[in-house]
Amino acid sequence: MPDTIIKNARILWKNELQSADITITDGKIEKIGKNTPRDGNTIDARGALVLPGIIDVHVHFRDPGLTHKENWYTGSCAAAAGGVTTVIDHPNTVPPTLDKKSFKLKLTSAKRKSIIDFGINGGVVPSSDPQKMQELWNLGVTAFGEIFMADGELAVGEPDLERLLRSVAELRAVACIHAENGELCSHFTEELRGIRRPDIYSRARPNICEAIAIEQVLEMQEASVQRSGVKVRDDAPARTHICHLSTREGVGVIRRMRYGQKEVPFTCEVAPHHIFLQHKDWDRLGTFGKMNPPLRKRCLQHLWNALNDRTIDIIASDHAPHTEEEKRANIWDAPAGVPGVETMFPLMLNAVKQNLVPLWRVIEAMTLKPAQIFGLTGKGRIAKGYDADLIIVDTRNVREIKGEELHSKAGWTPFEGKEGIFPEMVMSRGEIVYDGEIAGRKGRGRFLCGKGLDDRAAEAQD
């Protein structure tokens, strides 16, 4: 007998909205169709849109070590309230996720607190060695990175980056790159450090820093794959994923290198703060608008075009919360990063309403493609046998975004006053985790192990 039947849903099927019922059994979608049995719990969607749960492959939930900013419970609650049912957490916590001990520390916390499913990325720093990376891969990390090419103790420069990318290639793993050239960022920052006006931060990390870094890392990765001798396959390619693309110049490099038929396949993402905010928002946000990469001038349309024509593969929040007190420091001392996991999908759904992007493209970029890129089996589609990660949303319900109503510990949002369309109900593996209030049980989220753990298990069976 089915656990739940969602009746009178509108789903996106072959890029068209169609009426259907969805039958859920043991947390998975058993059937999609009409005239379903009435046994089991019934949810009447009343013609509302039912979409696959959003997959956010780039969050910083700050747990362990920085839990005054966020933790796995508050972060996953914010995600669920925004329609996100799966996240991948990046490694720059305290301690950073660099070895078995730090990985287990984060995994234990996530298992105890998260209300949604999750993956964990392994960290890469200049001192990383192949043995530690292999260990993390065998423990089940989803990918490696965000690998920073600039900023602080975690930054990886040449020639370390090329060596480490070769190790990632040998593991057939994904390298997630924060592509800003460290030397250029340092050069421009030192020139401008005496100026305290917030908008000067965009000049300290100009567009060229991103474009040069993207070109550098893609050329390195191609060389790394060639030297490793690992054959690139469609089912398990060694590849690079460029995080938070933010410039028209970066888009240009991506187009040139992708359509130039580079040997190494690569993908890229855009963050909502780079397609909904721009340089002029410094006046409103002040230091609360500080992020890496920074707010840009005259790049919005280039990014929207690249998202629509699939040059940009996916959308990810780069949710990076800080407290209001921390963000009120001067522009050079304030930490970089903004919260966004709860507002990402509502903003994008409202963008559909404004004809900025078609619904099918939003769903592809926020569910199907993230699952494919990061090997999240059973996620990202409304289809038989897939996890029943579902969003029920009334697209007529447009409301103003207010930081005080959001669930992140940060308590603020750079999108204050903008409009979004928030979910009415969110299900994770058939269980309601949000229905206007947080309904998910702390610790119900599952760890989604990466392909390294899968490969090792498969080898043991041979």
C-alpha cells in the first residue's frame, strides 16, 4: 500500500506542465499518472505546481567550529523552507575537512542535526598529499573543494595547484574551483587598501582576476589528466567545476574553452547574488554586500544569457552566512559571504514569472544537472524509482523577502525587499520537512556517499 498520494498536481513533463497524481511508497516515487488508488495518506495539491526538490551543491553550514554563524540544523531548516532537499557542504570549517578525523567530526554533526540529505566535500590546501586525498575519497566525500586560488591559509597557488589537480584526476573526482587569481587579487588589494568605501572592494578583485584564473585552471586540469594517464569516460570523468561564475569575461573564457573541444570536460555554476545583485547595490548593502567574487558592473545580462543558453550549467547558492555584528566591520575586515540557501529557489521561480528564464531551464539547472555532475543517484527528477524529494508551490503566492522571517542563524539577507515565490510544502524522501513551519526531524537527513566509497565497495565484491 502506498504511503502517500499527491493528487491533482501539475508537473513538468517533457517541458510542458501536465496534470498528474504521484504515488509514494517507502520514500520513493512508485507511480506517476491518473486514477491512482485512494489508499494511504492523500495530499490534494489542488492544481499547484509540484517540482523535484532543489539540489544546492555549494553551501557553507559552518559546522563544526563556526556554529555561531550557522549549524547543520539551522542551515538545513533554511534549506528546506526554500525548497532545497539536498545540499553539498564545502570544507572550509574549523577544522577544515582535510583528513579522516575532520571528516568524521563533520559527518557526525551532520547526521545528528540535518533534516535533509547531504554530501560533504573534501578540502584541498597546499599541504594536501595524495594519500590524504585518497583517504577522503574512500570515506565518501562527494568532490574536492571549493579549492581557493586566492584568500588566506586555504589558498592554493602554482605549482601546488597543478600537482593537486593531478591527484584529483587520478581519483576520477570532481575539483570545485574558486577561480580568482591570487596574485592579481593581492596586487590590486594592496593598491586600494587605504580606501574604506565599500564599493572599492569590487575594484580590488576586478573581472580579469576571474577570467585569468578560469583559463589557468582548465589548462592545468587538461595537463593533469594527460599526465595521470586516466582515460576520460562519460560515466566517470575527471573534471573541473567552476564555482560562482560572476563576469562577462569569465563567460567568454568558458565559451571559448568549452566549444574549443578541450579534452577535459568541465562545468560551472552561478550564484543568485551574481544574477540578482550588482555593483549599484553597494549603496544599499554596504559591507553586507561583501562577497567573493564581488558585486559586478554590467555583467547581469551576460550571466542570464549564459544561464539560458546552458553555457552556465547549474545554479548554486554559495550560502555563506555571517552574523550582523561581523558584517558591520570596515570593508577590509568584514568577512566575505552572504546567506542564500533559503531564497535561491524563490528568487528563481519569481524570475520565471518575470520571463527572465523558462521553468524547464530552472529545474534542469537546480535539480537534474547538479545530480548528474556530482553523482547523486536517485535525486533530481520526478520519475519512478527516484527519491520522493518534492516541492509543492503555488506560483501565485509572490511575497516580499524579509530577513526576519528566514531560518538561517544569520538573521539577514542581501535580498531584503525583493520578491520570491516560496514553497507551500517540501518533502524529503516522502516525509514532509516543511509545510509553512519546519516539520523535519533533527537528524533525519541521510549522508549521500560519493563515488569513491561506491568504487571501493564494488572492487571488494569483484
